[in-house]
Amino acid sequence: MEVRFTCTTYPYRKFYTIMLAQSLFGPAVIRTWGRIGTAGRSKVDRHETLHDARLALEGRRRTTVIRQSPFASVPADHQAI
């Protein structure tokens, strides 16, 4: 499961991706963010169960849209892959 947010308006031009993945140590939420055209930065948050990882992904999705002003204009029907 992957959720992507982009803001292409000047001066922001940022992206934020939240992905649910399976790592060697169990379920993980991988967050990648940065300016469009760059590799950006990434952070991996490991969780004990898949359920915990899904809850963390949904929590991050909600707080990112609310807290980050450039992403506030992203419609509620965001692109989920």
C-alpha cells in the first residue's frame, strides 16, 4: 500500500510518500519526502504486527495533510496505489 502527496505550486514543489512494506524485521512504514526532482529523504518505522503498521500509516497520512500546509490543498480522494 502506498499513499502519495504532491504539491507542485511555487515555491513548494514537494512530495511525500508513505508506504507499507515487509522488511526482514517485520512490517514497516517507509516515509519519503523532499523536493520534486530530488531523491529526498527516507525514514523506516518498524512495527510488531501488520495491524500496528497500518494504523501508523493511517495516522501519518492524517497528520501530514493537516500539519503540512502545502499538502493541505490535496483533495480527500488522494491517490492510493
